[in-house]
Amino acid sequence: MANIREISGRIRSIRDTMKITNAMYMISSTKLRKAKKGHEGNSPYFEALNRMYAKIIESTSELDNVYLDERSEKKGDDRTIALIVVTADKGLAGSYNHNVIKLAEQIMKECGCKTKLYVVGEVGRQSFAGKSVKMAGQFKYSAQNPSLHRARLISEVILDEYLKGEIDEAHIVFTQMKNTISSEAVAMRILPLMYESLEPVYPADGEMIPEKPTINFLPSAEDVLNNIVPDMVVGDIYSALVESFCSEQNDRMMAMDTANKNAAEMIRALSIEYNRERQAMITQEITEVIAGAKAQKKKKAKRKLAALEGK
């Protein structure tokens, strides 16, 4: 059983660790609010681009564009998929990094074609390097500082590879926040764009909204599409980076909160043990004092008896 000094030292050590976990919780909370604010400031622009894309698709019956080309003739080893895997630069965030890496490995295993791996985040780079997985590229500093500039640098590489025909699809694997207490690793296709005919919208009373007027695109719908798609790709990548960053901070906050609760429970248990040991020590000291007093009393009584017998 540990003595009082050892227990006291463990309590101090746990309290010092709690100071670190509390600080990390507060830092993650601040970063989370800042990232959400930045994303909310830029999202209207990318939402407008998506609405413009929807209008182009809705108003054009057939559109032959490189960004819509599924390249369905390429199959098996002739087809190459680019995977942008977004991880963190450090751990202590629960299963955040593990879930993303696991999903990326599952896609590479099950896609049935060649893959080119682009990694964001030091944890992902070290994980794939440790497993001898070849990486086509890595983007440093983007995980801890997601910005439009860094998203644009990533999109330039992916768009260049796609237009050259070196990749046929591009997906980004990242972590999406479902709510404030849970997140999920997901994969989103960013190239080629989905070609979907939009259904007419019906109001609640069942009456169809009047048909919208024809939209004329100058110089052409294809030229407009060629101009907005690069920015749409930047928006998708930027949104994924910010979403991953927010998920990382949220998961780290939860991990630090759990660590704080566990530390508080450990301190409570150690405090009980400390008080029990201290009480036992005090009881032992009192017992020793009483035993010593009794011994002195007996010794004094013997001397007094010997004195009486001597008379």
C-alpha cells in the first residue's frame, strides 16, 4: 500500500495534468468558434456558385463539358482515383484521425482501380508512410490553418491532374460534424461534377410553381461552367478542410473533457485513500502514545511498590 507521501505526489501530478487538459479544452473551444465564423463568412459565395451551377444544369438539356465527363470507358487499372485525405497535425483528439485513415484505406482496397493519395495533416502522412503506402503528394500546414489560399493550392494540383487525364475522379475524405457531440468520416466526390436534372419544386399546397423564364448564358453555358467550376472545387475543398478542423477541435474538446472527469475521479479516490492512510497513521500515533503512557504508569507504579517494600 502506498504511503502518504506517494499518494500526495500522485494527486499533485494529476492536478498538474488537469491544468494542461483544461488549457487544451479552452484553446480548442476558441479555435472552433473562429473556424466556424470564417466558414460562415465565405459560405454565401460558394452557395451562390452552386445555385449558378444548378441553373446551368436546369436550363441546358445536354452539356458536353470536361468537368462532367464520367470517363466511363475507363475501368479497372485504366481508371485512377485521387483521394485527398484530411487528417490532423497532432493527436489527442479521440478517434478522429483513426476513422479518416480507416475509411481512406477501405476506399483504396474496394475501389477496384488505381489510386493516387494526397494527404493533409502530419498524422496521416506518418501513418501511411509507416505502412509503406505511396503518396502522390502532401499538403503541409493546411490541417491546422484551413484557408481559401490553401484550398486553392490543393485544388490547382487536383484540377491540373484531372484536365491532363492523369486522374479520372477526385474524392476528398474528411470528418463531418453531425452535431456538437458526434462526427463521422465521409468521402465526397469533387470531380467530375454530378450531372443531375433538377426536379420542379412543388409548394405545400400541391400546386406547381410557374415555369421559370429561359436563362441565356454569354458567351455560352459551357464557358460559364468552365469559369465557375474551379471556384466550386475550391469551395468544396475549403468546406471539407474547415469541417475537418471543426470536428478535430470538437473531438479534442470532448477528449479533454473526458480526461478532466477521469482525473477528478482519480483525485477523489486518491483523496479518500490519503485520508484513510492519514487517519490510520494518526490512530497508530495515538495508540503508541497511550501505550507509552501506560508503560510509564506501570513503571512508576512498580517503583512506588518497590519503595514501599523497602520500608
